[in-house]
Amino acid sequence: MIKEGERAILIDERGRKYLVKAERRQLHTDFGVLDLAELIGAEPGARIRSHVGREFVVLSPRVVDYLQKMRRMPQIMLPKDAAQIVAYTGVGPGDSVVDAGAGSGALAIFLGNLVRPNGRVVSYEVREDFAKVAEENIALAGLSDVVKVKRKDIYEGIDERDVDLVTLDLPQPERALAYVDGALKPGGHLAVFSPCIEHIQRLYVELQKYRFTNHRTIECLVREFEVKPGATRPSTRMIAHTGYLTFVRKI
């Protein structure tokens, strides 16, 4: 049951999604006006109608809903890339993660949802405007007790020790490698997101100076399919290159 003040997802007849709060106010949409007070006490799966009779399905939000609807400042890491980090590092409940930079907080939220309740994510961010938005998004997702934004330049050091995973989405990740080496526990993983080949080349030169093994760089491309009776085919549009992911493990 949805309580007053809790978040809910509304999905209209087209599949459009709205992230709202169960409260005593109205929501104006192009499908009519909704009374959000009707959400109070509603069960997931219930239907409510706008003042013109259009139907909306009520659901409880999941982390994917927060990631889709959260406020964005810089470009966020997309689920296709975040999922590769999970696949190649095995990050999970109870793990300790250092993330840099926080940006809008998308990757920190994605990882925080996986390591809770006993794990932690510390996300480094040097820009105050980005850090503030990231904290708002983390609170929206209900992960403030797991994910913390640290206003510090990771090029100047990492405070945490015995970390299971470090993720770097930075212009010059090679500058942080000495601190990453000191922060990771033996067997811990480093994942680096790089938009260009030149970044990877610089990174690999510096990686040779540290105790890392299992070097691997991948690119993840995702293509959806259009499914229609008698006309199922690959979509003409796809999520192609966003960046390269490099994975290494400390020994």
C-alpha cells in the first residue's frame, strides 16, 4: 500500500511514465488532470483516472525508474555500460565501492542499490553543482544511507581502504592510479570509462607500473528490435558508442 508522502510511478495508456508523490495536489498532463491524493492507500497495480477519463496504472518505483526520471547535469552512464561493470567485477551486497566523478549520481545509485544494505558507495566529485544534484538524486532513490558524495578531487587522493571496486569516469584516470592501488584490497577491481581511444592508450601505459592483472577493454552496443505481426526486424536506431570500459584486478 502506498502511504502519503511516498513516491509512486504512474503509467499512462501510451506507456509514458510519471514519477510522483502521493500527496494532496493535482498533476496536469496532456491526458487530463489527476488527483494525486487518490494514490494514498492505493495498492500497486491499481488504476486511477484523469478528469477526462484517461487511465493511469499505479506502480511502486524501482531503482530503474529513479535512474530514468532523475535530474541530469552531465551525461549519465547508461544502464548498458553500468551493467558491464557488474558483469566483469561481480560487485554485490556488502561491498565497498569508490566512484569518481559523481556527475549526476547515476552510477553511484546503480551500484548503491546492489551493495545495500551493508555495503557502501563513496562518490568523489570536485564540482559543487554536480555534487548537489547527485545528492538530491541519491535521496530521491532512497539511498542516502548507502551512498555518500564526497566533495574532493580524487586526483589528490582516496581516503578509503580495503575497497572492493573503484570506478573512474574522469578525463585523466591514469592520474588516480597510485591512489586506486592504495585503496583496493587484493582481488579488488578497477573499472574505467573512457570516451576515446587516446584515453585508453595513456591508461595502459600507466597501468604497467602497478599491481594489476586481467587487463580487458570492451565496448558495449545495444540494438533493440521492432516487433510487429509479420514485420519483426532490428530497429533502425540504436544506442551505439558511448565509451570504452577497461577492467583490471589488483593482485
